[in-house]
Amino acid sequence: MKKILLVIPAYNEEDNILNTYNFIKEYNKKSKQKYDVIVINDGSKDNTKKILEDNNIPHINLVHNLGIGGAVQTGYKYAYYNDYDIAVQFDGDGQHDVNYVENIINPILEDKADFVIGSRFIDKEKEGFKSSASRRVGIKIISSFIKFATRKKVFDTTSGFRAVNKDIIYDFYLSYPSEYPEPITTSELLRKNYRLKEVSVMMKERVGGVSSIRAWKNVYYMLNVCLAIIMIKFRRYKKCQRI
């Protein structure tokens, strides 16, 4: 059986992290495929660390807040050192549904994709949290820039619900962007000719805490991520050779 790891970055997630972990535990009890968990506590200033310790939740405490990029890369480093076959990014805020993990990892298990994005926008008939109208416009703009840079259409460019295979775990172990990690890594992986598949998922609205992308940052975020994607188009890339 393949080793599957859920990488859960958490910053000030005292309202959500225990419920998120308990949902995964309940899923593992009734499922044939068991998912391991590592929570990356990204220097939280609330009670996240205490909740993780009191409930024996597998975790790594970062001394300082590294941001989403540094926290997620820590998870990929853990996945690499512990020889996992697939790593799945999974939010600690309650938005991601563990029942969809099977759909996300199956294309990798079937060798039909190297990385898979859980997308909110493939099946328009599915209800669920899809973020604000302005955020959706931004996602469409980023999608057009990714297509310009890679010639591939990506529907949900900012989804943090993603799975990658062993080769990409090593790639991310070596290098991972500190800012705008989802659209940047998606663009870079496509330029390296990794195979992408998007699968339809439903997401929930977070029940507590604060998103890592604040509304006042949206214009700054858009300008910088689009410029970064343009630069990716003109760089030379090759796949990393896993040791």
C-alpha cells in the first residue's frame, strides 16, 4: 500500500485544527486507505501548539512564522525524509473535506498524473464555498497568465488542496516559493513537463481564524503573481533527479 501524507500548515488555527484532525481520524477508521498526518505549526501565537500537544496530534513546531511557503515546504521535507509516495496539502481551517482526498490521489496512483489540484470550478453545478466574486475574477486572470506561460488551462489556480507524487516531493524538498506558492509552483511544474490533472471538489467556508490572503492585499497579490508567472515563461526548466 502506498504511503500517503496529509501536510497541514497551521497558523493561529485554535478554532479549527482539532476538528480537522478528528475528521481525518474518523475517516481513517472506516477507510481502507489510511492517511498519515503532519501539522506544521507555523509559529502560532494562539493556543494551536497547546491543542496539538494535548491531543497528541503529529506536528512540527516552527520557532518563527515562516509564512505559508515555508510551512508547506517543511511538510514536504518531512515527506521526503520519511519516504512518502504521495503528499497532499490539506488546510487546517476546515475548508477541505477529507472524503475528496481519494479522488485527488487516484490519478497519481493510476499513473495518469504527477500532481493533482482539487478544483472548485470544474463542475459548476456543485454547490460549495467558492470565495468572493472579486477573488474568482482574480483566479480567472491568473489562469490566463498561466496559460500564456505554459499553454495549459488551469481552472483553480489558488487551490491549496493538492497532491503530488514522489518526484515532486523531492522537487519541493529542494525548492519552494515563499510567496504565492500555488500559482507559482503550478506554473513551474507545468514548464518542467509534469502531468497535471484537476478534479472536482467541494470546499467549505472557514469557521474561524483568518485567511492568509487578506482583502487589502488582493491588488498587490495579483500584480506580483502575474509578473512572477511571466518570468517563469522565459526561464529554462528541467526536472530534478531524485536521489
